Amino acid sequence: MGAQLRVYKRRIRSVTATKKITKAMEMIAASRIVKAQRKVAASTPYAAELTRAVTAVATGSNTKHPLTTEVESPVRAAILLITSDRGLAGGYNSNAIKAAEQLTERLRGEGKEVDTYIVGRKGVAYYGFRERPVKDSWTGFTDEPSYADAKKIAGPLIEAIQQETADGGVDELHIVFTEFLSMLTQTPVDNRLLPLSLEKLEEGKEELAAKHEILPLFEFEPSAEDVLDALLPRYVESRIYNALLQSAASKHAATRRAMKSATDNAGELINTLSRLANAARQAEITQEISEIVGGAGALADATAGSDK
């Protein structure tokens, strides 16, 4: 076997092994997407109803609370960026980081300081490599997040929103994550969690009006402020948990798509290498035949010369 043919054979074996790995990763990601979708579908109604309850309390009382009260001149905002712990997901992480950077620039353009909180090793590595300050970070659970993980993340954020800005607190809380729309479409979005915008409160009223429903009148015991204090951590935790699940489903979908593309590319490369290997083998056979024919001709000429 010639040297060139050995090179092709070796590359075909290597690419074939890589194709098996990418195919296995594609199948694993596909199976995880189904589980992630179920969790998203199960958590979304709770988060929506909790937001509706907060809306009802906010519109039914005149209590000033960090959950619903806009600060006249906000000076500091917090951004929670959700990325993944692992790569091999196409542009999933880079798109989320880009959305967070755009939000950061916009907030700074409004004259606000920005505290960054990050979920996922990829986001932590990106900011660490560029020596950008990170207030807090969490890693190790992005593929299968639990509600306990959301509570762990929500704790420092709730403390920050409840503190005065002079003591290191924040006036606004934003979250950047990747929304799962379908198996083919995942979009990075940024939402403001706190304080609830008045526009959303009005949308809640209009939605109830469209359904011919009326916001009930509440009597709060011991007070509306205490009710909001109790709802604040639940609201933040549920929204963060839903964002974690949406991001996990988006990451698995992006991984599946990336691994399918890698598998298809490996198959095309194997076909190309096989054609080159066949051409090299045919060239070797042709050369060997030419050498045999040339040797036989030379032998015949030598024999004919000796007979003379």
C-alpha cells in the first residue's frame, strides 16, 4: 500500500470515529430536549399565575414596594446572564453574551452602573478572560436545573434589590436568557424582572378585560406590603427557574442542531476521502501494471537479443 493511500485510510478511520461521537451526542441532546420541554411547560403556568397575583396586589393597593415601584432616578442595575456549562452548541452562548453586552451598553448609556451576575461556565470564562468584574456566579447545573438552583441564584439578587444603592443595592433587575420557541428557533431575550413595569400591569388589566374578567378587590392582612414581601422571593425564583429551563431546552436544541451538522459534514468528508483513496489505489494499480508490462517487455527484448 502506498504512502498516500495509507494517509487517506487513516483519515477515514479518524473521521468515522468522530462521526460516531457526534451522532451519539445528537441523540443524547434530542432525548434531553423532550424532558426540558416538559419542564418548561410545567413551570410556565405557575410563573404566569404568580405574575398575575402580583399584578392584582399591585393594582389593588397604593403601597410602595421594590417589586412594583419605579425609582425616579435609578443609578444601578443588576443583570443576570444565563449561559451553559458546556460548549458544542453552535452560537447559543455567544448570542446570549452578545445580548447581555448590548443591554449593558444601553443601561450605561442611561447613566446607570451595572452589576453582572452569571450562570454557566461559558459566561464566567468569557468575562474572566476579559477581566470584567462579576458580582456573583453559579455553575454546574445548567443542563438540568432545579428549583433549588433558582432559589440559590435568587437570594443575592433579592438582597441587592432590597438594599439601598448607597449600600451596594440595585434599583433594577434584568435577566438575559435564551427563549425556547421551537426545535429550530431559540432567541436570546432580555427582560426586566424588577420593578414590574407599569406597562405590564396595564397589559394584565387589558387581558382580563378581554376575557370579560374583573380584577377582584382584596383586603390584605396584615397589610399589602407584607403580602408583597412574601410574593417577592416567589416571583423572582419562579421567573429565574423558568428562564433556566428555557435556556436548558434551547441549549439542548442548539447542541442537537450543531451535532447533526457535524455528523453530516463528517459523512461528506468520508465520501470525499473514499473517492480520493479509490483514485490513489487505482493509480497504484495502474503503476504496478505498467511496471509489470515494462518488465515483461524488457525481459522479452533481452531474451530476443540473446537468441540472436
